[in-house]
Amino acid sequence: MRTERTNAKGLADEIADLANELCQLDTAEEGVVKASALSARIQELAQQLDTEKKGVNPKFFEVVDNLDDNGVKIWNESVKKRGSAATVNRTTSALVAHRRNERALDEMIWYLTRIPLIVRESAFALLSLAAPLENNMKASFKLAGLALKTGKSFLDADKHDDARRFYDLSTSLVLKEAGVAGANSPESSKLLALNQAYKAELEFLISESAVSFMLLRQVMKPEIISQISRKEAQQIVHICLQCAQKASKQADGIQWCQIGIDLIDQDVEHLSFAGKVELKTKLLLLLANLYFESKAVEAAEQAVDLALQESPSLLIAYALKAKCLAGRPGSAALLQEIFAAAVENCTDVDHASQLSLFFGLIHMLAKEISSSAAAEAADLLVQKIVSRPHGTEDTVSIEKLKVLKMYFLVSDAGAEKDVAAQVEQILDSTTQLSQVQTYRLLLWQAADKAAQEARWSDALSWYKSSLRLLADDNTDVTNMAIVRRKLGVCQLEIGDPEAAYACFAQAAEVEPSPLNDFLCFVASVESSFTAQALKHLKRIPCEKDTFHYFVNAAQIVFEKGAKDILQQILRMIVLSPVDWTQEKHRLNLLIVVRCLIRLTKPSVEVGNDTTVFKEVTLYIRKAYEILKGWKAEDADTFRAEVDWLYRMTWNVALPSAIAEQTEIACSLFELTADILELLTEVNLQKLQSQKVCLFASAAGHVSLARQDEENHLDHLQKALTLLARMRDICVKVVEVSNSTQEDAVLYQSIYLEYEIKVKQQAWSELEGIIGYAESVSAPSDVFERMADIVTRHQAPSAVVFITVQATMNALMKRESKLDLEKFSQWFRILIRTALVSNKTAALGLFQQVLAVLKSTCNETYRYPSDEVSWLMVTSWNIGCEYFSLNEHDHGRTWCEIAISLADYTDSPQASQIRAAYTEMLGSS
């Protein structure tokens, strides 16, 4: 533990001990903590000594030199540590960023910047303490300069308030000691100018305030510039560069660059400092980049040109110049000139960073001009490296560029004679195994790409070139077989199956496998060598791992129309030892069934043979049963299989219906709906398709019931079951679509159900169907169809009555303009039905028709006159009948209806009825 010291010497000795300890600290985290404690203690002791200084204690002045020495010592240590921080910031950042550990880099730089400012603050406290008590301009100016540097350290550590405190202290020291007379001295002008520049930087880093530009513009005044030295000018330019780099707005960054460049370009000899060209180049490059990001490409290009004037060997400037020209019409020649100039002027072209920039330029040439231009550029750079002293020894750079050249030669260009010759020239000079593998991979990639783009000749050429890179021993057996196979595929696509067979046979010789035998089969089929094709296929054992070869073989010969070979292939599949009952083999069986469906479907499309339809239906049902019991792990595969089967079933159902194979069509339409039910997701398209299929099947069964008297009840019951399923689907359609728009299929199903119930003589259920039709607002033609059905059958009059009554109500409710012709015909049927059993109800109908006549009497389209005459005569006859039975009240009611109806017809019977009724009343 340290003992507390109270006299001046004791305090100074403790400060010396603390200074030694502070200067020996490292930059680890614990070093920062300890440095903070030591610095705080030094400043505390300095405050105690400052009291003795102000009290003019003689003992204090005995230790002044000691304090000054320790202050200088600590300050020098801060300079040393600040230099270390800057070095690590420049060198370590690249390594850490490369490792993607930016947090570690930030922490390291934080510690490195904290130590100098902590140490520097202590040093400043001691140096201030050791300064003369009386006014001393030289000492004050020195302290003012140190205050600026201390403030700068705080600014670098993002401690803005502390930085401002020291900047203000520096200003006060200059103004206090210089006085009015000394304020314009060179030393005070320099310090005030530098202080102004530092404050400008501070204001900008805090809030990017425009005040910062105003402050710096004051420094740029000629009378100020004339006073500052090279060192201060260099510092101000550095401030401009740092602010430009940190500016969040491109316009601010541009302005900082311009201020810095203006200062460098001042035509004042005393401002010519070391590193001026390098600083100006950095500012110009940053300015160019900011202009480029602001879409001011021409300004960016001008800035780059100025940078190149300053530093013609700066490769990054050429790269930026190329970026400015990229995409500009007619810039191809200029881009090539820029690359040539970069190669000519830039030194250390084989340096890693330089080479990386050159690679970027070469890729730009490929993008903007062509791959061949990029290949030429790579060649030019190789020549530059080789032409340098000991350049041939730089095999790494040369090989990288050769690989790049190879990439561009084979990537986009076709295998023209000159390109192929250059490729072969590169391959001739290849000796190292790593190079062989790289070139082989490039050639394969180029060949594969050409094959994908159907450039089979190019693919063939690159595959052939890659063959020479394969070893003759067993190390490359697999690759040799792969390349031979790909060569064979190219020959097949070009149209030379015999050459393809030779390649596949060579692959099979090198590496016997089912795949090679299958490809030999394909080439043989293309050459029409049937026996040879079957020989290779029979070499392949039909097992679970090879089953797909037989499926593909079947599809190939099917497309060729070679049914004889196809039958033999299917026989191989059937006789194979594969256990079809296992879950994992269901998909294979499904593929076989699919092939059979495809084989049979063409016969469905060209004829109406019942046997063919039954056969394909059997296959479809088998496929459905497989899918129904299939537990597919891959949902997408299962969905694709179901979708294919659904479309195929629908496409077979339609021609079967057209061919009047009604029973088969009914089965297929129902099967289509069942297949769709396998899909668990519910969507409108699926539901609509199911609805149509179920209705089509139900309608077909009703049609069969009309034709098949013996089994008509079974067909009707089946139709009812299908319609019930269809109604459930309709409910789901409304739920999914959230709409109640008209459904034509649903409406048609209503009168279809009505017909079924009529044929089943389920009279009590008909009223419910009519009620359902009214609840869904079915159109009037649905009611007319039901009325037409019931009137054609021997139905009870009450059933006929309610059906026709509902029809007339529908006509009046739903027709925008009532068709009186149609209405009158249904009304006659209704009245005849009512007169049979219920004259009271018939009376109500006559009164109803009178209301209709009154509402339409002024319209051009009126109730048909013949129908009015029939109504009039009918009601007159009923009235006369009641009179003959001495039921005068009823008779009078009916006769008066007849008299009322007579007002709406021109029939001669109308006047006769009026006269007869008048005579009847007179005699009564």
C-alpha cells in the first residue's frame, strides 16, 4: 500500500512512482482499468500541488523540474502508445475482418485508443502544473498545443465533451497569454487556426452540422493560411480526409474532399509538406467514389483523372476509372486502353492485392466487352509478369492468370478453332497435378453448361479436351466413365447413335454398371438394333434399385412406337422378383400402372370399344387404390401423382361419355372426384372439380335409369347418393369462396333430384325439394323443369298443384318481365288440377288471374286472348253448374268472375255471356 504524503516533495515523489507505473502498463482490458485509477490519482495529487503553487510555497518550486520531467515522460509514453494504436488499426483490421470477427477488432481498437488519452490527460495535468506562474507566452502556447492534442485524443475516443473542454482550454490559453497585441502573432495564428479546424471536426462528428464547414472555411482565409506551417496544413488536410470518410451524406463527404484538395492546391511554398501527393491522391479517389455513388459519373471520372495525374501507378484509380466507363455505349476500346495503361504503369503487378484488382478489371472486361477480351487481358498481364526480372519464377501468379484465361476461353465462347487451339496450348504447358485438376474442372463446367444450353458440338469438344487430362491408371476410372457417358450423350443429341453406342460401350468396359448398359440400350434403340438393345437391358437385374431403368426403357420405346419391345420390357417387370406389396415398392408399381394407362389411352381417344374403356378404367382404379394406401413422405411427389391421375381420369371420362359408354363414364367421373379427395388441402378449384364430376356421374345414372328398366331403382339410388355428396361439396364451396353467387350445377341438381323422387314415387319428399329450390333462389326454369317432370308422370294432383303453383310463383318473383304466354299455359294446368279436387282453391286462382289481368291491361304485351276466353267459359260453366244445383251464391260468384273476365277478351262469347247473365238475373 502507498503511504499518504502531504509535503510537496512527497507528493512529487508519489507522482514519479505513479508515472513509472503508468508508463509500464500494457493495453489489455485490465490495463485500461488500472491506467484510469493511476491517472485519477496523478490528477488528484496535481490539484493538491496546484494549491501550494498558487500559495507561492518555496517547497513547490523545488520539485517543479521533477514534475516537468514526469509530465514529459508520460506525454512521450502517450505518443508512443498512440502510435501503436494507429499501427494496429491499420494492420490488424485487415486480418480480423478477414476472419469475420469485427467485434474483436472494435474491442482491440477501443483499448488501444483509451490508454493514450488516459495517459495524455495525466501528462497534461503535470505539464500545466509545472508551467511558470507568471504570464509566459511560450509556455502558454506550448500548453495550448498540448491541450489541442489531448482534446484530439478524447475526440478519437468519441468523448466529445472532454474534447470540447480541452479545445476551449487551448483557445483561452492562447488568447489570455497572447493578448490583443500578440493575437496576430504567427504562433497564436497557427494555434487558433488548428483549434478552429479541430472544432470543425468535432462539430461534424457530433451531428454533421453545417457549422463545421463554416469554421473550416474561416481557416481557409488567405490571411490565416499565410500564417500556418506545413505541419498544421497537413493536420487540417487529415481532418478533411477523416470527416469525408465518416460523412453519412455523400454531399458532405464531397465538400470535405474539396476543402482538403483546395488547401493542398494553395500556391504557397511554405505549405508544401511531405506526403502531399499521397494525401491529395487519397482525397481525389474518395471524391471520385463519392461522386460515383451519387450517380455523378462524369465528375467521378474527372476526379479519377486528376488522381492518375498525381499517381500514375495507382491501380485502384484505374479500377475506379473503369467503373465509371462501365455500361457506357462505345466504351469497349477505352476500357481496353485503361487496362493496358494499368499493366504498363503499375508496379508490383504480382502482389496479392494488386493481382486481386487486376482480376476485378479482367472480369469487368468480360462483362462489358466479351470473354475473349478478358482472355486477351489475362494474357497481357502474364506477359508483363514474365518480362520483369525473375518474372518467370512467379509461377503462382502466372498459373492463376492462365486459369482465369482458360475460364474465359471456355465459359461463353463456342469451341471455335482458334479458341480450341488456345485451350490446347494451355493444356500443353500444364504439368502440376493441381493445375490438371483445375483445368479439368473448368472444361467439365463449360461442357456441362454447353450441354444445358443444347450447344452439343461445343460440349463434345470440351469433353474431348478433358479426356487428355485423365490418367491411364485406375485413379481416374470413375471420371473416365463419366466423361465417356457424357460424350455419348452429346453424340446422341447430335444425331450419331452409333458413335454414342461406342462411347457408352467404352464406359461400360471401364466401369461395368447398370447405367452404362441402360445407355447402350438407348443408343441401340436409336440405331434400330433391337436385339442389341434387349441384350443390354437383360444384363440389368430388375431389382428395387434398378427398377427405374426399366420404367425409362418402357417410356423410350413407347415414344418410339416400338410396342413389341415394350411388351417384352413389361414382361421383364412383371416377372421380376420385386415384392410389390411392400410400402416402399408402391411407387414403382404406380409407375408401371401409369405406363399401362398411357399405352391404353390412345385407343380410348380413337374409338368406342367397350373393352378398351374397361381396361383403362381398371388401370386407373388400380392406381387410385395404390395412392389411397400410400403413405408418402414427400408431399410434393404425392400431390404430383394425384394431380396426374386426376387429369388422366378426367380425360378418359370425357371420351367415354361422348362414345355413349355411359356406365363407364359414370364410374370414371365418380372416380375422378374420389381421386381429388386424396388431396388433404381444400381449395376452390378442387371443390368445383369434384362438384362437376359428382353431378356428371349422377346425371349419367339418371340417364341409365331411363334406359334400364330392370335396374333403374339401383341407378336412381346411386344418383341420389352422388347428389348428396355433391350438396356437401356445394356447402364447402360457399365456405371457401365466402360468396353466394349463382351455382348452375347446384340448380341443375335440384330438378335431377326431383326427377329421381318422382320416378321413385316418393311424393311426400317432393315438397321439401321445392322448398330447397326456393331457399337457394333457384331460377324459374328450374321450377319449370320440375313442373314439366311431374306433369309427365302419374302424380297425385296435390303434388302437381304445389309444383305448378311454385313454378308460377317463381315466374312472378324472379322474371323481370313476366312472360304471359308461358304463365297462362302453366295457369291453365294449375286450374285444371285444382278443379278436379278443390273448386275453392280454383276460385282463388281465378281471382289471382284477374289481378294479373288488371295489372297488365295497359301494357302492349297482354295476357293471351284465347287463354282469357278459356278462363271465361270455364268459370261460366262452373257457375251454371252451381245454379243447376240451386247453389245460387256459388253460381253467382263464378258467373261474376266470368263477366269480369269478359272485359279482357274480344271473343264473341263474351257478349253472349253478358246477355245470358242479365237474363238469368231478371228471371230469378
